Amino acid sequence: MLKIEYSPQALEDLKKLSEYLTSNWDELVSNSILKKIIGDVRTLERFPLLGADLGKFINLPTDYRFLYSEKNYIFYHLEFDRVRIVRILNEKQDYVQHLFGSSK
């Protein structure tokens, strides 16, 4: 089983998501959604290829993969002994801009 490692930016994404959900709904909703997202991330420990290959969806070569969870994309890549969670972005965000600094 691989280890999960979050980048500092992915942790910041989770923090901002929690703040947004809590301020627009409530803490119960926020906790429920975050629990689902983190549960989906933990699934990658056993099934690291579960997510789709991002390179098949965009015009940029990349080793990123992604899962969709609770209206958010979980972007990650595989390293030797771990799954590195790079970003967790809402479906309405321009993920190509956030990941690569260029638009679609």
C-alpha cells in the first residue's frame, strides 16, 4: 500500500474549501464534504491508478491523474512509494491555470 502525501498547496486548498463551506452553509456540511474528499484520497493508497490520466483531457503532456469528488477535482501524481496530492480544486476553477500557469 502506498503512502499519501499532501503538498502544502493541497492542504491550503482543503483549508480554503472548509472555510468556504462553513461560511456559506455550516460546519456539519463542511465536515461531511471534507470527510468524503479525504476518504476518496485514502482510496488511492490501495488503488493509485483509480483516477483518470489528465493528459488525455488536455493538450499538455503531464503525469498528473485526477479524481472527481464532491464537485472538486483531486489532482495527484504517483511517486516511487507514495501518491502525492498536488491540488484540490473546485469544478468551477480553471484547473489548467492553477496547475500549469496557462489557460486551456
